[in-house]
Amino acid sequence: MYRIPLFLLILFAQISFSQEINKFEQIDRLLPTPNTYRTASGAPGHEYWQQKADYQMEIRLDDENQRIHGEESITYHNNSPDVLTYLWLQLDQNRRAKDSDTYKVSTNSLDDRVSTRTLERMENDFDGGFKIEWVRDAQGKALRYTINKTMMRVDLEKPLAPGQHTTFAVKWWYNINNRMEIGGRSGYEYFEADDNYLYTIAQFFPRMCVYSDDDGWQNKQFLGRGEFTLTFGDYDVKLTVPEDHLVAATGELQNPAKVLTRVQSKRFEEARKSYDQPVLIVTEKEARENEQDKAKEEKTWHFKAENVRDFAFASSRKFIWDAMAVKQGDRTIMAMSMYPKEGNPLWEKYSTKAVAHTLKWYSHYTFDYPYPVAWSIHSNRIGMEYPMICFNGGRPEADGTYSERTKYGMISVIIHEVGHNYFPMIINSDERQWTWMDEGLNTFLQYLSEQQWERDYPSRRGAAFKIAPYMGGDKSRISPIMSNSENIWQFGNNAYAKPATALNILRETVMGRELFDYAFKEYANRWKFKHPEPADFFRTMEDASGVDLDWFWKGWFFTTDHVDIALKEVKWKKPNSRNPEVQGSYEDQYTEENPHGISSIRNRKEIEKTYNEIDPTLNDFYNKLNRDSLASAEYRSFMESLSDDEKETIVKDNHYYELTFENIGGLVMPVIFQFVFTDGTTEDIRIPAEIWRQNNSQVTKVFETEKEVEKIILDPYLETADTDRSNNYFPEEKQLNRFDLFKSRNFQSRPNLMQQSKKGKT
């Protein structure tokens, strides 16, 4: 069945939303048509399939020249119903080739004052990119291949039919980038003080592209921001490094007796039984000693990993190593860290415990961690994830002190990067196209896990009020979440913060924790070790919860609308019971309905007597009428005509407040407000977003209270990301805006209080 491409649907949606009248129309026209591969419920269909790619690799790390040399054999399994005549591979290192499009399409400018560093970066003299030596079939015969920037097409000798597999080999090498100077997700850091290198190596081998039911070959070029779309498979990798290096990698070590000392092996076995505290396998003292003399010989570390989508490793003679055990069901997972002395004391105190904490809470919200190990590797100025291993920043000062920002930043980045094992390493979304499906969902779980670490943990993202300034900002610099990774304005806010906040609002405000947690866990389990698309997530969340969320997905994910609900008008009314004892005398009621104006007030003083007061003969029936007595009789007659329920309503003497809400921002949301009564008590009112279904712009609703209201507050708990709180109060309240005073130079927003304390400054 022909399906309109999703990007065209999204484009149409963005154009038409400005003309759309009702925000509660169903979302079906924006999503791909369900089929036998992907169902309308959001689950994989009964004919769902995906490809598999197995790798055998021999890699050598050249520590003298900072190069990677590799040879790999790839066995590609065609599980699709299609005949394939060629295969596509990713050559991610080619992003650093001198003729890379990344450099060509990046923009820059020069101010009046330009640093030499800026000019050096513009020169791009690093000789990066893969140097492919050959591509051969299983019999050693050369295969034709075509390199198109960061992609490589391998032409098969004969078509690969459904259910068949083929094996071919590639040999290559490349220069490793200095990531401290030219950046990058992987590379090396040079430590001048001891003349050593720390390598965090990824994207180091030609990798198979994904071939899927919804996109065919995913061959969108790698420009640097949109990450990776990868195929699951089994890895058998041998890493040859200097003899004195320690290596951490994806998978399980196959030859510990050959690469570890007896002492290290003994300590590792102790760590397998330690569930509370990490065990040091290589101490800082030992690491310092290891830094001094550089080995001339090499040794090979052998790792195997099953059902992973990628492989990465770290290698250095500088490493300290600690580990602890984490229980997951009936399995024991090893949470481990490697870091140089420059990372202490921060890393020894927190890293491995942060890994263990992440595995515990991510598993709580999704599924038990399925892999045997989880590594955290210290690499300054970076946070990047791969199966079972991640590279994380967070370095204390040289004196061992650190600021709160450094401490919590390090813990957060470890939680985030270890959490990526779930999204997208296992729930394997297309990062090149939909960054939010891994970064946004992962940032959401990061927020939940951070709050489990420490009460009122200073989470950077997740809470609704923190996204409000971005959403209410300049729309010319904001993209819908449903935008390609390379086309996003304000990448962190769009791909990380906004989707994470959206999910938190769904959980806390729209769906409730119980329904949300069940549906989210269902999505995770449906799509673990598979390739989900946005529609699969949207549909599963509705299917498993029974909550219609189309209005939410449309507003938060497909538009740049923001939340700004205003309390436009408040009218206070009370019923006229006709009871003189309640309503007061006729004169009191008349005065209430016709208040004394300035003329009346002055006339009471200046007019000594009116004509009818001077001449009583002017008075007639109406002047002599006892209106209070008549009102009492009228009230008795009125009450006799009522039922018991009607009488109860009349005698309650309650207050009625007619509230008018205006949707200024365009994003429909639940209406949440608080009555503050004159006696100091409060009452919270929560109205579902569907109140806007007949009128997306303005709604009016009446509320009955027993007590008199003194104040009304919209969004009292800051849970809807309302961008303008000045219109959230009745009566209107002044909003306090603070400003900071600081010196133009040497200003630190978050000082290192630990260091200042040592110097006697606190």
C-alpha cells in the first residue's frame, strides 16, 4: 500500500496548523497508515521484520601515531521480503575528511577582534576520514564499492534474496582526532604533564546502515548533529593496544587471564559480590605508577557482545578501575568505571554508584537491563553513549575541589549517558531523523532518576516551568519537535528539554502517574530490540492507557505553539433567595442594586426636606407600603412552591464565580487553578484539556463555593509550562523580576565553594 512520506505529512501539518480551527481533530492524517508491519495500536505487526549484521573485527590502536587500523568481516542477514542488489554502509569518520560537507555547510562570521584559535579552526588541516584499503567478498575477491561522502555502497556479485545472508570484508585506517582541540564524540585527550593519551574510540569502523519497512535504506549523510541509525547484530572484536593499557569496551571480556594480573582478577571477583560499594580493581596509586613507563610491547583484549547495535571502547595506561554488582531479576550486572587520576576524588566517589542507580531506575520504568556490563568512562568535555559503555565529562580542579555545578553536572551526564542504553541502544529509534525519540525520552527518565538520587535534585530539564521561557520565545528561532535533527533551532531545548517536559506533563497532569507509567513501560517492552518510529510511540501511549492524546501530540510535537492561558475575567454572583432575613430589608436591597452616587450622598446632607416630607398628603399606597412584610409573604409563597432539593439549593446561600479563560499561546492544555478563600483555606480545581474542544480560544465556566473567594491562581504548581504568569491571578498581582549585580570580569555564577572553604573564604 502506498503511504504518503511522513516528512510531507509533517510539512503539510506545519502549513495547515495556522488555518486549523479545532485542535481536537484526530491525528491520523499526520501519521503513516498502519499495516502488517506496524499496527494501529502502536505494536509491531505480525509481519514485522528487521535486518541483522554480525561483525568480526581485528583492531590495532597505534599509540605512537594516534591511528586506528582495522579489518572487519560483516555477515549481513536479509530478513526483509525484498531482494537487495547492493548494501549501504556508514563512514562516519568521513565527517572529518578535508572535503567534508560538514565544513562546507557550517556558517561563521568574524568580529572586529578574532582569536588565533578561531582562525586555526577555520584552516581545517586535520587529515581525517576513513582510508579504505579494500572491500572483498568471502572468497577474497574484490567487490565494487562507491564512497559518497559519509556513505559507502557495496555492490553485490549476485542479488541477496529474502532469507539469505552474505559475508564481505573491509580493511581501513584513519587518524584519530584530538577531541580537546577539534571536538568530536570520540577521539583522544593528551595529558602533557605525564605525556600520555586517553582514548575514547567510537564510529571507528564502517557500519551497516538500517534497511527498514518504513524508509528502505537509511542513507542520510552524517553532518555531525543527527546521530546514528544502526542494525542489531553480534560482535566478536579483538583490540590490540599497548601492553600497559587498560581497556573497557562493549561486551564481555573473553580472555581475562591473558590481560589482567592475578591481583586484578581477584579484585574483580570481589566486585561481583559487592552490591553496596564499588571495589577498586586498579587503584589510583597503581595508575600513577603505570603512567611513568611506557610499554613497548602490545597485547590483545578480546570482547564479544550479542544483540547490540554498535561497538565502542576506551584505552589508556592512565586508568583507575572500580566496579560493583547490580541485581536485575536473577542476573548480576557489573557497573564499572575507568578514569584517570585527574578525575578524582569526584569519580571514585560517584561514578560507579551513578551507573548502578541508573540501571535500577531505568529498569523500574522500562525493563530489566539485558546486558552483562555497563561502563562509565571519564573523558573531559564530552558525554556520549554506546552499548554498555559511555564517555562522560566532569573534572574537578587540580587541587581536588569541585563546584556544585561540576558535581551535579557529572552525576547527571552519567545518568543520561548510561540511560541511553535503553534509548536508543535497545529501543532502537532512528537518531539521524528523530533526535527526540532517544534524547527526549532519555532526558525524561534522567529527570525521574535524578529525583530518586537526592530530594530536590537540581535537575536542569524536566520540570514544566523550566521550558516556559523557550516556548514563549522568538518563534522564528523555534522548530517543531517533529523536525529533522539537522534542521532544529536551539537543539538542546527542542530535542532534549521540550519532549522530556512534555512527557513529564503527561505523567503528572494529563494522564496521571499510574496510567502513564503503564503505557510507557508497554512501549518500551513492545519495541525493545526493534526499530520504533514516532507513530509507534504516539499510538502505544494511547492504546495502553485508554486516553485520547491526539490533541497533545499535535500541539506539543507538531507545532511551535506555547502555553499561555489567561484568567481573562471573573464575575462574582450570589443567588437572590427572596428571604428578607438573608437579603436584608427592602432599603438594603435597593441600596445594593442602586448604590448611592455622589449626588445622592450630597443631597442627603444638603436637602433638608423633600416635598413629600414637607407635605405628607403627597404620599400614596406605595409610600405607605410595608415592602418588608410583602417580601416575607412573597418568600413564604415562593418556598412552598419548591421541592425539597430546590429548597436546599436556595437556602445554601453559596457563592458563584463565573470565570473566563483565554488561550493566548495557542497550545490547549488542562485548566488548573486554585481558589484561595477569605478564611485562608484553598481548593484546587483541575479541568481536562477537552474543555477547549468547542472553542480553542476562550471558555467560560461557573463554579460554586460555600466560602467567599479572596484570590484565584492559575497553574499554582507550575505544571503546564505557562509562559506568562502575569495573567494568572485574580485580583492581578505584581510580578517580581530580580536582577543580578556582578562585575564584568572574573564573575562566576556558581563558585567552587569547596575551594573557597579550603582557602578560608567561607
